[in-house]
Amino acid sequence: MSTEDKIRKQIAENPAILYMKGVPEAPECGFSRAAVGALAEAGIEYAYVNVLQAPFIREKLPKVSNWPTFPQLFINGELVGGSDVICEMVADGSLSKATVSTPA
């Protein structure tokens, strides 16, 4: 399986997935820390990939998503955006548990 196929599979299989630097308990950059904090505030459960431990994903994901920076949040297979977008959407209420579909 190619790295691109693996990324697409992760996005398809997880209702919410965050590609970040570090892990939720110990983010390794301020933007990932802000994104994790906003998702916690919204009560959104998510899978994550530490791109610092997955260099092939870190290299390929920007080409797949057309988003150059990390973190990157995908919900229901669609790119939501990075840290600023996540924080803004949580603040205005447009990103909530209701936006994440759960498998039937």
C-alpha cells in the first residue's frame, strides 16, 4: 500500500482524525497544542497521527490535502483545516460533536 493510499484509508476509516506534531497528551508545537485544546473544549473524539513519528505521511499529506501545514483535521472524510480554522470553528460553535458522524 502506498503512503497516499494509507492516508486516504485513515481519513476514510476515522470520523475525525488529526494529523499533528506530537500526541494529544504532549503536543510538540503550539499549533497542535491549540488544536488539541479546541477539540477537547468541543468534546470531539478523534484519532490522531503523530507526523513527527511518520515522516512519509508528513511528506505526502500536504499533497493529498492541498494544505501545507500541520496540524490538519479531517472530519467525515473532508479537510476542515489547521489550528486557526479549528479554533475559530469551535469558538463560533460550527465545529461540535454533532458535526462528526458516527458509524451506523
